Amino acid sequence: MNHPALYELEYLFECEAGIIEEGIPWVYGDAKFRLARENREIDFIIGIANRCGEIIMRVDHRSLLQLEIRITWGTSLELQR
């Protein structure tokens, strides 16, 4: 499977990745990127091995939106809300 290197994702999101499960290479677990400005946060959680991800938007630590993304064979993208 062809996937980006972790440093490429860190460059894209302009922040260091938070590894969800320490000790497991990120391509087999999940990597989390958080963008925070004042009272707003967006988390991007990427799971390369299981082809899924999540986007969570918060204001004042309250979740406003949570999207689960799954990439399946034969389709380009499915969004589940």
C-alpha cells in the first residue's frame, strides 16, 4: 500500500503527530493531528492500516461535529455522520 510518510502529514497539518498507541508504528495504529486557535480545535485522526479516519471539531471543548471517514475498495470516499 502506498501512503504518505509521517513527516509529510506533519508538514501538511503544520504540527507534530500525536501517536495514539505508543510503541506501535503509526501506519499500523493511528496518528492524530490537532489544530487549535483560541477556543476552537479540529482533530484529524488518520488510520492508514484500517483505511479510516475521523474529523472532530470543537468550540470551548464541546464537540460540534464528528465525521467518521472510511475508504473502501472500489469507491473513493464514504462519509458517515
